Amino acid sequence: MSATYENAAELAEALRRAAAAHGEHEKQLGHEDADWPSWYAQYMVHEQSE
């Protein structure tokens, strides 16, 4: 899978969505996710594939 963003604003919005979703993910974990970059990357690529 790959992800493509048209411009910096679109990428920034995708990062905001990932941040919100990751906050929920950490609530479910009950602790901070030290591997958040991998989680963000997977989330953002998956979001583009839908």
C-alpha cells in the first residue's frame, strides 16, 4: 500500500485525524504508545486505501 497527499495542508489534516485516532488508541491501551510513529504510518496508509 502507499499513500499520496496533494499538498502540505492535506498531509497536515491527515496527521490531525491520525492524532485524534491515536489518542483513542492510547486510551484503550491504558498507557502511552512508545511506537506511535509506526501506528501513525499504518493508520495513514490504511486510511488512504479505503
